[in-house]
Amino acid sequence: MHLTITIDTEEDEWGIYRQAGHTVENIKEIPRLQELFDSYCVKPTYLISYPVATDISSIQVLRKIHDQGKCEIGAHCHPWNTPPFEEEMSETNSMLCNLHSDLQYRKIECLHSTIIKNFGIVPKVFRAGRWGYDDTIGEHLNRLRYTADTSVTPFSDWSEYHGPDFSSTESVEPYMISLLSQR
């Protein structure tokens, strides 16, 4: 059995849907959290949102841990604060899966290329903000060569929040993204 630990590493005041003005003060606590992981020989994956991926202080904190080989860095796409900004700001559009396919891709690719530029690594793990995943997003992740997605929350229904319904998921076992539409 393997245990994977992922941490949504995102802006403060999560859930306020605005394009800019987010703070990332919480990132200052990551070194303390990392000390706990280090004490148990755990290598977490920090899934970072666009405000974190573009904040100089956050980049320094996370890059240091990554460069020491103590963590992985992945992408966590919040559509409300990841460019380009073409959609109306709303709770519905806070779910990546509700955006047009082309806009979904451009937002994911923007975050992806920002991580490459600012961290010097190619992220391989992805999570859609608010678990707003659908098969189209899976196609985009395949196109960008992601190897893991952690957006699906088995047995959960997010439709009350304009999101996907994963309540009929048959298993918590990992599966290939390309096979999701065949399930």
C-alpha cells in the first residue's frame, strides 16, 4: 500500500472569487509543516494555485524545499484567479468544468507554464479547484502530459455547488485518466 499526501497550496481567503488581490501569507507556515513531514520521512506534493506560483516569497519557500528533494510541486487551478480572464465571475464559473473547453485548456496551460517558468520543473500532478473536473479536463491533462489527477472525490456530489457528481464512482482505486470516460 502507498500513501500519497497532497496539499492544496493556495491563496488566503479561499472562496472569494476575484481575479487579483489575494494574499499568500499562509505559505510562510509551509516550512514548519515540512519539518513534520521530514520527521516521518514523508515527501508531500504541494498543489499550487496561480497566486502562489507567481508570488516571489512563495516561490522561494517552495523552491527551497523542492530543490532539497523533499517535495513535489503540482498544479491546482482555481479558474477565478488563473488567467486568462474571459468568463463572468460567479460560483458556477468557479468550477473549471463549467468553462468552455478552450478556456479550460488555456487556464490550465497558463498555470502549467507559470510553474515551469518560476520553479524550473514540469508539474505532473493536477487538481482542479473545488474538484471541478470532467472528461474534457482529463483530455487537457493528457495533452500537457500530467501523470496524476486528484480532482475526483469518490462518492461525493458537488452539484449543489454547480460542480460534478462523483457519487456513483465505483472505486477509490486509482485509474488512468484516459479511461475515465469509459467508466
